[in-house]
Amino acid sequence: MNQPKVEFYRHGLEQEEMEACLATLRSLFLTTGPACARAEKALAQYLAVPEVVTVATCTAALELALLALGVGPGHEVITTPMTFIATANAVLYTGATPVFVDVDPVSGNLDPALVEAAITERTKAILPVHLYGVLCDLKALRAIADRHGLWLVSDCAHALEARRDGLGSADLAQAACYSFYATKNLTCGEGGAVAVHDPALAERLRVLRMHGMSRGAADRYHGPYHHWDMVELGRKANLSDINASLLLSQIPRLEANLARREAIAQRYERAFAALPGVDFPRAPQGCRHARHLFTIWVPRRDEFLAALQGRGIGVAVNYRAIHLLSYYRQRFGFQPGDFPVAESIGQRTLSLPFYPGLRDEEVERVIAAVTEAARLLAA
Ligand SMILES: Cc1ncc(COP(=O)(O)O)c(C=O)c1O
């Protein structure tokens, strides 16, 4: 009997989000307006920071954060090759150069012990990615940044709910960047945000997200007409109220959703711990894992992937090391062997279905399929 596919991801938007979106569609403001302002306030409260600025994507959040901190042509930004291309592309959009540093073989996160050797007189910022939902060693990275007078910008696309040693995901960095892309723990289809501790930086980000205009549409609407000015060259990267209206009512459910993903992760980890040939990343002590992705590390990954797909299991690869993608190889001359740990993870990594709406029987089907594939490929 053919069983239905276990989808790689299904969103968990509820009636409340649909009604909030409808209310926006019936209101005056479709672009950045009151729904963005409400989401910014709620996110600032959740992250315990003074200011959050919503933007169109996390890619834009990263680019604008770097621009607002003065990163540009001639500068270098230290980051990881074990990430989605958005992280390094955002550095390129500013005119700066991404400088990759290899990752820790247990967590897949940027290895702070390797960062200092990559710093030059051109380095302006360190850009860690909190892979799969585990915070990097922010205290160590902050100390390095302080020693060398660098900015710390966090790519928190996976890590909204993460904590480590008493710190939240927005802590210690000048700017922490979030994604509300379709498969993220908090989603509005496409969206992003920057969390900052300095209100002046928030103001600069609000100008940069709207072409460099001195007043946004909502400001221009209220009160008598005032001319706006263009004070610098920004981007068009604001979030619409249509998207933002989906965010607010999901925030109170973040903890319950995380608890459900944690339970699924523990079930997966128990099942795979005893399975020869199947490994998975592990979080260091003191971490609250945000549990964004559940990945296994397996030999002969592409055959493994095909075996799972053949059994009706949705899969993804997060990520093949980005320095070996054609564009990065051609532009920077990267070769296999440049970042061996990231490359080894990139060859073995495979992400499994993992979201709060995944039913127990689906979790068991995934485990059965992984177990079968492991035995088949070991034979
Ligand atoms: C680690 C990481 N950084 C950045 C991004 C970019 O996010 P967005 O699609 O919101 O631009 C993603 C998206 O998947 C990501 O996984």
C-alpha cells in the first residue's frame, strides 16, 4: 500500500494568523505600517533588546546590518563556509570580501580558535552563523572582536529561540539577523529582522531599508505633508504589513513549538545513536538548542538521500560547503581541502522532516526509513 509522503516541511499557521492577515488586507496600510511596528515591538520583547527593525529577508538584514556598521569595499568579514549562501552573499553585496574560517567537527559552528589567525588589517566584522539552532561560542567571539576592534554580526536565521550560558540569540552582537522565510521556526513566507542594542543603529537601519529616505510611508501619512529627503544610498528592503501581520500571534506559540521539536529531536537521537554509520551534530553543554533543522551525517549521502526519497520521505541538504560552489570557486579560487571540516560535513549532511506538526507516526516512518537505508548502504 502506498503511504502518503512525509513532507520535509509543513507550516503551522493557524486561524489567528489568517484573520490578522485579512484584517491587514481590509485596512489602509499594505506596506510597512502598524503590523510591522507591532511585530517589531513583540520581537524586541521576546529577544530582550531595545529595538528590532523588520526587513524583507534575512539576506537584507545581514546586508543592511553590515552597511549600517560601515562595512564596504576593501573590507573583510570573517564567516563560515558551512551555511546557506545568503550569509556570504550579503557580505559581497556590501562590496566587502567574505573570509572563510573552518568549523568545529562536533557542532558544525564557526571554530573561535581559528578566527584570530584570519584577522587582517582589512577585517571589519565577524559574522557567525548559529547552525541548525545552536549558538556559537558568543563569549569567545565577542572577546576576539573586542581585542581587535571588530563588529560582531550574528546570523540567527536558525536560532531565534536559542540560548547559551545565560545568553540569548541577540546578545553580545552589534546586530542579530533573523529570517521569517517559509520554513523557519517563525514564518511569514518571506521576511526578516535585525535586533540591535543601539537605538541610533536602529534608526540607520530604518533609513537604509527604504532607499535612504528620511521618512517612511507611515511617517509621511501622519500629520501635515512634509517633504522627505534622501540622505544616503539605501536599499528597498522593507517588510510589508501583509507579511508582518502573520508574525505577531505566532510569538506566544514559539515555546510550545520548540518543546514539540525538542521531543521529536530526542526521539530521532535515541533511534540513531545506536545505528551504525549514522552520526549527527551535537550541541555543547549549556546550550538551549533552537531545533531549527534536524540533520544526520551519513557516508554516501546522495545514495542515502535517494533511498529516503524512494521511501516517501522529504529531505534536504543543509548545506554543501559554500566555498566549493561554482561562483565562489571561480571568483576566489577555492579548492577542495581549503576548509576540510566544513567540506566533510557538506558531503555527509542530510536534513530530515522536522516541524511541530509532524505526527508521531510520521516520526516513526522517518526512523524506519533511515534505519533501512543505513542497513542497505552498509551491506
Ligand atoms: C543560515 C541562513 N542565513 C541566511 C538565510 C537567508 O534568509 P532569507 O531567506 O530570509 O533571506 C537563511 C535562509 O534560509 C539561512 O538558513
